[in-house]
Amino acid sequence: MKELSLPKSILVTVTEVETSRDLRQSKVFISVFPEKETKRVLRTLEKGIYDIQQILNKRLKIKFVPKIKFFEDKKLKETQKIDEILNRIEEEERLKNYRN
């Protein structure tokens, strides 16, 4: 991420990497904060994919360096939604018990 031109106010986290059995392809899932910058970051990563691949080719000492593709990690959003729902239910139960 240091090699990309992203503002310092954007935090990008690699949350998961899925690599094919033959090590030829990898899906890299990222989380971006603030969320509204996700599409911008994905576009920047796609534009810089050649440079990123070159860096990996130089740094990794393996037979095949996988071709990488970036994806938004949507699991985090789903987890946050579930957490919000559970918190609401808990709060409603608390209020219900308080009234009784």
C-alpha cells in the first residue's frame, strides 16, 4: 500500500486472501475506512495492478507468483448489520423488562 498514491486519511486492510491450488490466481479481499472510499481504492488498485504484480514478483521467492484480483470484503458490513440488529433486540428486551 505504501507504493500507491492514496491519501493518508484512508485505511486499507487486507482481510483475506484466497489462492488457487496451483498458485496461479489469488483473490485479495480488502476493507476500507472510511467505507465511502472503497470504490476509489479498488479503482486505484486495479490501475496499479501491473506495478503491484512487479513488486510481488521481486519480493516473493516462490515458483509462481499468483495473479491477484482485488475485492471488497463485504463480510465486515454484514457482521456490523447483524451486530446492530442484536443490539437493538437487546435494548428492546431491556426496555420491556424495565417496564414490567
